[in-house]
Amino acid sequence: MQHASRVALVTGAASGIGRAIGEQLALVEGATVGVIDRDDAGARAAVAYITAQGSRARVFIVDLADAQAVQSILAEFDRQLGSPDIVINNAGVAAANEYRIATGS
């Protein structure tokens, strides 16, 4: 429980690597985790799993491509959990055209 008194902000935490990181921080390290994702159902499932195990987590739904919405959700995060001690910026944001240019698809 290395991070028992810490607050972690994890983007892209509804699934995959982000969810695994959030679970590790909460369940093994003891941190309170803010699960940040645009996938409402996935984020809520991640938080439900973490809290069912007796750890602390909150869900924050936002599209990280929307800068104004991000500012709002970060203010809400601070109100609910305080300033994060740990930040894992796992979410990937790319516009469809950027992806096509980068991959040639």
C-alpha cells in the first residue's frame, strides 16, 4: 500500500491498459482513483469493480478532445478528490484525418 493516502487521476481508465493501471493503483497500492474516460459504461464498470473490492474510486466522464470540458472536469475532480498526487495520461486522442495521414490509410 505504497500510495494509501494518494489520489490518482487516470485517463483512458475505462478499459485496457488504463483500467489495469487504475485497478493496480487502487487495489494494490491503495490510492483513491479518479477514472477519467469518455466511455460512460466502461468507466462506471471500472469504478464499480474497484469499489466492490473495497477500494476508493470515482468516475469522471469527459471527451479529452474538448478542452473546455476537460477544464470543467478537472475542477470537478479537485472538488471531489482534491489535487491528484499521481497523473497517468493514458488516453489517446486523434482526429480521423490525423490518423489517416499518420498511417496512410
